[in-house]
Amino acid sequence: MDKILRIDMGAPGGPKAIIGPLGPYTGMGGRGMTSMVVYEEVPADCHPLGPENKFVIAPGMVTGSPASTSGRISVGCKSPLTGGIKEANAGGQAGQVLARLGYAAIILEGAPAAGAMYKIVINAQGVEISDATPYQGLRNYDLAEKIKAEYSDKVAMISIGPAGEMRMAAASVAVTDREFRPARHAGRGGVGAVMGAKGVKVIVIDDTGMKMRKPKDPERFKAANKQFTQGLRQHPVTGEGLPTYGTNVLTNVVNEAGAYPAFNFSQGQYDKASLISGETFAELQIRRGGNPTHGCHRGCAIQCSGIYVDKDGNFLTKQPEYETVWSHGGNCGITDPDAICRLDFLDDDIGLDTIDMGAAIGVAMEAGIIPVGDAEGAIRLVDQEVGQGTPLGRILGGGAASTAKAFGMERAPVVKGQAMPAYDPRAVKGVGVTYATSTMGADHTAGYAVATNLLKVGGDVDPLSADGQIELSRNLQIATAALDATGFCLFIAFAILDQQETFDAMVEIINGMFDINLTGDDVVALGKKILSMERDFNKRAGFTAADDRLPRYFRREALTPHNVVFDVTDEQLDSLYNW
């Protein structure tokens, strides 16, 4: 990948595309690329939906190569949800296709004329930008059908649904999977709203005639890739749990640990969790003719995405992630798998972050907008209110924080405006530290302390004690920032944390790809560099230590069944970035 595509959406006479060299961004990929561009080029005090913000799409460093499980793509900008820097990560085919075309990044800048909407087509011949007003208002699945009819299903598609067009702060960016379904999403932080503000409805990427990226040291790369793949397949999480049950394998585990934030984070266990567990979903999928073992992109060794079908065997949605099943299920008291999957499909179709939408509905239920456990009411809120952009729908589509504010609720489970995922910070205190201190707002993927706190991967730190949580979260946030730059899936972390030889093989894949000699220390240095840029951007945007805090009620309200509060001190939280 040796070039960057910049498109000035506000150029005189219409958008103008310029292809240029990497320049100062040489060597960066994924989150490293998106965060560095935002850090260097976006005024930190700009409005997220204004022309000064930039929307960056970047495949990972080894994406598009034969490296196993490396098809991730990053989307970056200043977030309309948090007001800080944002990187949202997705699977699907787009990262590989874009990388094989040689692009290290697409940067959308400026602002289009009012009401303008564009389609961007990128292929081996160049870039074509055309009017997309015929697609305006389409949901992602209908849009995919139209694009498939015009370009075939061999291309990849990046798109927004109506939520992005309406610039909702919980709007996601959709990426098509192997079957050309817009089921993989860069979900967090309202990145879809920024894509909408740039006037881009859809990006079609066609790598016809292009070959897979070749490593500079093929033998070194091949040997490392073989060892790395074996390590993934031998680990009990990446080789057994995730392929068999998907990420929802965590429901029973987290619930048994008393860390399952049921009913808008009011209790730590849900007595009906088994009805929506990964085991239940997998059995139902198999019985109906679906498949719980499926890769969201080609070349994945883990295969955790799954295909969920209805009672008649028709596709309903991809297998929902654990966080989605929690947000629309246990968080809202909904136990019907089909209803949860219908909500997942609607989120993907309209283009919404499933975590913030489920959290918003949980807040709305507590506020009395619909009854707790009302599955049909939840479906109506997403489909007819958010999807149609009604006043109530725009409140909900702004996420959990805006919903709580609109209805006078203190109990909004958010940090920096972003909803917490499916792990209660009082019972998994390492992830509570990550929620509080992450540059991204509440985000489990930024430093997945659940692995060590609950699953005992990479060590054993007592989830109920404040001891050791700062160091755990710090190290994981550094490692994750680096990993997000590579294009490898975050789930490889289970294996590389437990198996030194698998970590070494991952580093050797990068070395073989570029004919360099990275060490583990270099990986740590990369993670620190990325976090330092993100942290500095947020400071320039007005963030202070007061933003690195959980809502006060997590210190005040004890969580059953352990009757614990979040007791990591402010002084400890403020020490996390002291390296």
C-alpha cells in the first residue's frame, strides 16, 4: 500500500479526487493511520459534522496479504458522540479489497453542497465519483441489492443507512461480508454521521485484476503465518469457543461471574440468561439450517461470525455479537432470540451502533417510554421511530447519553458520551478502568481486561479488587492500539496473550511482510505512540481528567450479587498514562 486517496467533497464544481504518496504516514496502517491523520490534520476544536473534520478509512498494515485473520479496517474522525478522537473497527471484505488496490487510506475532507449525496467507485482504473441521490434514504440491505445488480457481488461496499444520512450520533458505517451482506459495522462513536456529513452514501471497491499483496520475505512470512494459524486453532477460545458459539459464548460465563449488567446496569446477573446464551443460539441456528461457524471475511482462521436464519430457514441476520445480544436482550429484559436478531438486523439495516441503541432502549424502558421486556415495542422504536427520523427516534438515535438527558435520567451508563458494553465495571474492574480512561469513550475493545479478570487469559487479576487493574488496563490499551494498526482481528489476543510463540509468530508475519526486524518492544512503542496522539488530540479538544471517570452512581450503587462498587480511585485512574 503506497498511496493515499484524498477527496475534497467541497471542491468547486463538485468533489475532486487526488491520489498522492504516503509521505509522513509511511509505515502506518489501521488505527495508527486514522488516528495520525486526525491528530495531524483535524482542528481538535472543530465541529464533528463541519467541513474541518476529516473522515479516514484505512486497512491494516498486513491486510490484503495472505496473513491469517487480518482483514480488519479502521474508520477514524472526530466523533460527534464523544467530541474526541474516534477509531471504529470492522471486519468484512472492504479492508482486503482496498489494500490490494494499493490504498493505505481514503480521506474525505471538506463539505459538499447542501443536499448533495455521492457514490464513489474505486477500482484498478482509478476513482469515479457520481450522484447518489437515487440511493438517498435507502437502508443498507436494499442499497446492497442495487449495488450488487450494478457491479456484481464480487466487489466490496462501505455505506451508511438512513441514520448516517440523518447524522445521528449513534450512526454506524456498514461493510459487506463474504456474501455481500452489509452485516459488519464500524459501529462506535457516530462515524456514520461523519460519512453522511461528507455527503457520501456508498463507496464501491473493486479489486478485479489485482493480486494479493506479496510479502517482501516470502519464506519468513510463510513460516510465521503457519505457526500463527496453528496457535489460533490450538487455543481453547480462538480454536473452540468462538468458532462453535461465536462471541455470545460469553453470556453464561459473564452472568455466572456476576458481571452481566442486566436491566440498564441495575443488577449483575440475569436469571433468564440461559435463554439467550451462545449455546442456545448455536443450537437454534443448527436446528434451523443456519451456521454458527462462519468467517466475516476470507482468510479468517477463527470463524466466529455465524449466520442466523428464521424458523423457515431464511436469513435473518448475521449471528449477533455477545454485546448485541446483551444490549437488546438482558439489558432490556428481552429473551426471544428472534426478536433480538430482528433488532440486530434493523440496527445493521438503518446503520446504528447496536451497543448504544440497546443501551438507549434500556434507558428508555427505565424512563417508562415502553415497558421493560417489551420486544415488539423495542422493534417499533428502532424501525419506526429511529428509522423514520421522528423526534423520539432522533433522541434515541443519538445514543444512551442523549436519551437519558432528554428524559431526565441520571443512570446513563456512558463515559465521554459513549455507552458501556456488556460488562459491569463494578464486577470487572479492569474493564471499568478501560471504560474510564480510554481515548475512545466507554469501549471494551480498547483494553479487554475481561480476558484476564474473568477468563484468566494472560494472567489472573481478581475482577472484584482494585489492585492491579491500572497496570492491566494500561498494558492492554497499549497492546490493542498497536494491534488495531496491523489489521489483525482483536480476537487473536486470546492466543497471543497465552502463547508466547504465537505472539512471536505474529510479529514475524509483519517482519516478513516488510522485511524488517520489529521486536516486542517495537510493538509496545507503536501502541504508546498511537495512544499519545489520541490523548493529545482529546486534550486539545477540551478533555480533562474529569472526563476519565465513570458516572458517580457506579461508586454509589452496589451491584448484586457481589454487592460491590467501583472503587478504583481517581488518583489511580489519573496515573494510567504515566509511562
